[in-house]
Amino acid sequence: MPGQVPYDDAHKVSTVFDMEMFKNLEKGEVARVCVIDEQAYMAVRHYLKELGYYECHGDYETVLREGADPAKCVACKYAEDGREVPVSKAQRHFVSHIIRYTTNNKGELLKPITFKMMAWSFSNDKFNMLTDRQKNHGKLRGKDLIIKCTDKNWQRYDVDVAAGPALWLANDELKKRLADMWQKERHLDLDKLLCRKVDVGQMRDLVTKVIQKAPADIQKEAIAEAGSVLSESDLSGLLEGVESTPLAVQAPIQKTATGKMDTGSVVDVGVKKDELNFDDILRMT
Ligand SMILES: [Zn+2]
């Protein structure tokens, strides 16, 4: 209905990029949160220097097993370890809806109880930690987590599970508040916050661009090799039959005792996102 619209809430549009992110904590700062999604959103992504995060085109299991899939992903072919490299290695990353309660820096609640819904973005270590907490304490959304930052640069946390049920379950008013927030936010595809998805040709162009901007010594080596990637004919050979494989957004992954990813085991994370609804939340006790 283009034309004139009143300045009211009903006509506001919010996207996933308007979501507030759970921001880095200061050392010693304590936050009280509750993870609301039953499943995390996951992507495998590369960091392209100064351009941001892009989804890896590699086969998921190959990337987990080998650390890269250079046959299918141009970024994997030129990826290196380190923080300042033009193309970083493919890494799994996650994001989830949480609520963060209003507290002071020590994590003590301010009265009356209030909370905000936000997006928490994290890597493998925190995914494993959350999986362990759920295994030991039941569904994540039924328990609050007390997060204490022990290292600001790396955002390392000590995470305790608060005694008793999550505070948002304390009374009907708080439950209703969460249900209303969830109703507004649940349709947002948080995985858009993790990385951009581009096709194979665009990825090749982006990788070329960041390599060309890299310091001369890295560039010399990479360009010498990149000849095979940059030539259209070689590229079509290299990439023949390669299509961007859709990632299992919520793939069942478990870390084994050896620290390697075991894709054969399934973490029981309950119902799918589509099956969730806020009535379930209201019924939770
Ligand atoms: Zn890749």
C-alpha cells in the first residue's frame, strides 16, 4: 500500500540486522542470560580481510575432517592461519537468540526484572559448552546462565548455570513479555548475521581482490598460484560440477574425546525451529 503512512509502530519494519548483539564483556563483568532458541544457527565461513565473512563453498564434512575443501571452495584453496591473513581458514560459527537480564556489572539483578532479546554469536568452544550445559541441566531456555568474562580479548567466559528455573519463568507477566518478544523475533533468519552467501564466481572475485591487496610477499606467492584460479578456462575445469552446497544450518555435530568433530553422532537438541511457537513458551513451567 504505497502512499502515505502514519508514523506509528505498526508501520515500522525491522530486519535481522536491527537486532541487538550480545556485546563483548569487560574482564570481570558478569552477565545473566538465557538461550531461547532450541537450536543454534550455524554457518561455515571465511574471513576475507576488510571485506567481512563469506560462506565457505566446501563440502561440510570435508571441511570438518580436513580443515579445508580446496577442490570446491576457492577461499579454502588460499586460506591461511592467522589473524591478518587475506583469507582465513573456514571456521564454524553460530548465532542464537538469547535474553539478557538487566543487571549491574557484577551480574546482580536490578529490580524490577527486565530483559532484552538479542543475538549471541559464538564459535565452537561456546557451542560445546552450551551443549554440555544442556546435557547436564536440561533445556537451555529453562535455565539462566551466569557468564563471567575472564579474558576480554578472547572473550573467554566462566559459565555457571543459575539455581532454579530461568527467571523469565517466574511469573505470567514475564512469560508473556518473552512470548511477545519471541513472536516478533522468531521469524528472523539469524544466520544472515553470520556471513554473506555469494556464488562461486563472486567468491573467486573477492578472493582475488583481497589477495591483490595483500603485502607484496604474500601477493607474489598467491598470484603465482592464483593464475590457475583466475583464468576462466582453468577455473571452469577446477570448478566443474561444483555447486554451492547448501549448508545444514543446524547440522548434528558432536565433539569427540579426541577433539575431532564426529559428524556421525547426533546431539539431541529437541524440536526444529519451525515447530517452536510461543504457546510452548507460555506453557513452560
Ligand atoms: Zn572454504
